[in-house]
Amino acid sequence: MAEPVRGNLAGPPRYPSVPVGPDQLQALVDHTSAVIYMRDLDGRYMVVNREYERLFHLRREEIVGLTDHDLFPAEIADEFRANDLLAASAGAPLHVEEVAPGNDGPHTYITVKFPLLDAAGKPYAVCGISTDITARKRAEEQVRQLNAELEQRVRDRTAELEASARELDAFAYSVSHDLRAPLRSMHGFSEVLLADYAGTLDDQGREYLQRIQANVTRMGRLIDDLLRLSRVTRTGLNRERVDIGAQAAEIIDELRGAEPGRCLQAVIADDLVTTGDPHLIRLALENLLANAWKFTGKREQGTIGVGAVRQSGNQVFFVRDNGAGFDMAYAGKLFSPFQRLHPTSEFEGTGIGLAIVQRILSRHGGRIWAESEPGKGATFFFTLTSDDPEWTDGP
């Protein structure tokens, strides 16, 4: 009868225990990159490893029996001694960060200190295992210094920009004041000439004076628009919920009140809500709707639409009209100051309104673009940063 196969029912094989002597333990601690040492409760060294010898350029025979006060400056030695006593009294491992001298300056170590207990459970020595983290600490300090320098540069740059903004404000108001005075004078004298010397002026003379007055008025509007453009660039943003549909309805009502004879249909979608600065957004809408109103002025039945669509997951508002339109070949000029695609004799304007709109949207993190054909109206699309929920497409 065959003998049964005996399996390993007792788990993994057991190896014969080999007694570990002092030489083996010393070899173990000598072949680690950490600094390992043992001191008695009086602070005298009992054991150090090879890494300790290498770092501090001392042989272990020269170290054993000495204390930290024999090897290091008093402040460092006092800290080492205090941590040893704290670990001994705690009766448990202690994690501390310590600094010791090095060839290239102070080195920082993360140290674990724990007491060695005798048969009665009383500590008789403290063992320390220290890992050099100097490279990490120096990198952290370098990053801290770079951040501090960057923050200071940002503060300095902000101060410079604020000073420049104040100077620009002062300059803009000064220029505005200095320009308006001669303009008022030109307008006043031209009115006097037309009133007091109408009988001595021929038709051409009166036409010249009327042209002067028209250009003075246009120059005044241009100054106002430049100041408005300057303020838009620097004014602070106050983000809150904005009902674009309600703002658009108010603006169109104001346009109707200024020109009640116009025949125009306005279609405004529901739930046109976003987040942004209500005053700046209204200013942008005023410019867009004023343009739509102006360029539909020669239509028997003008139409303006305000709505929104979703493109690539983003909320996109639009202002649409059936007015004069423009050639898309010149669309790149639309949002630059003083750029006009229609002559002043056909449609009045300073060429700054769309530049104001573009800067307002840019400050909100959005953008604006247009689609148009000559004689077929134009649609201006724009985006604003918003946390709005999903909604259905507009008209």
C-alpha cells in the first residue's frame, strides 16, 4: 500500500533561527543611508553608524563616550538633548525635525527617536534614526522665495497700473475739459453768425456754418464715447444675476421714445439670464441695440431680435436685425475704435460703440463675433461667464 503524500499542512516552511550578534546589527545599520545612533540617558554616545561618521568626519571610536555638547554648538546640542529626554519620558517614538551642521551649510533632518527599555521597563538609552531632507527643505524655501518675489512684483506692478490709471483718468478729464471749451465757443459763435448775420450770408455761407455746428456736435459725442471707453477698461466688476431680456426691453422702449415714428418689431426671448456686472452689460446692450436700431432705420418694417442659443455647450446670446448689414470681408475692423463700415453721411456714429462692447465682454471672460450680408441685416453673438443651468434654445 502506497504511503500517503504528506502536504505542507503547517504553512510556509520554517527556517532555522540564526542568532544575530552585535556585528550583524552593526553591519545592518552601517549599510543604510539614514543616520543612526544611540545615546544613554546622560547623553553619551553608545553607538553610531557609518553614515554618522561620514557626515561629521569622525570615527566612531572618537565619538563613543562623548555628548552632543562635545561635538556641536550649544544651541544645537541643547535641542538634541531636549528631544532625547522628551522621547525617554514619553516612552514612545517621537518624530522631530532637527538641524545639524553640514559641509555646505546647515542640514535639516526628520528624526525618529525612541527609548530602549530594560527588563523592568525603564528607559536606559535613546535611539535615533535621522533622514536628511535638506534638498526638499531648500527647494521649498526656494519656491517660497520665488513666490514672495512674484507677489512683490505683482504688488509693484499693480501699484504702477493703479498710478497709470489715475494719471490716465486725470489726463482724460483734462483733455475732455480742454477740448469742450473751444468746441462750445465754435458752436456759440456759429449760432451767432447764423442768427445775426443771416441776411448778409449766402446759402453757401450758411451751409458752411451748419457743417461747423454738425462737426462740433459730432466731436462732442466722440469725446463722450472716448471717456466711456476709458471708464469701461478700468471700472470694477460686480457680478450678480442679470436679466438680459428685461434690460433689452427697457432699452428698446427708450429708443422708441426718442423716435416714436419708427415702425419696428422687437422680439425678445424669455429667460435670458446670466451672471455679470449689470451696469456694464446694460452698456454693452445699449450699444448693440442702438446699432440695430440705427441700421434698420431705412427699412419700412424694421425687426430686432434678442435671444440665445447653445453652441458647444456654451450659452451664446445674440442681437439680430434686418438692417443694412455689411460685408464680412471687413468684419475684422468691427471692434477696433474709430473703424466704420458705413460712411457718416449714410449712418451717423463715432465708431467706438462696438469697441466698448468688445472690452466689456472681454472683461467678463467672454467674446463677441458677427455674421452678416450687405442688405440682409446682421447678427452679433456674444458670450459671458455664467453659472446658469441648462435652458432651451432661443429664437
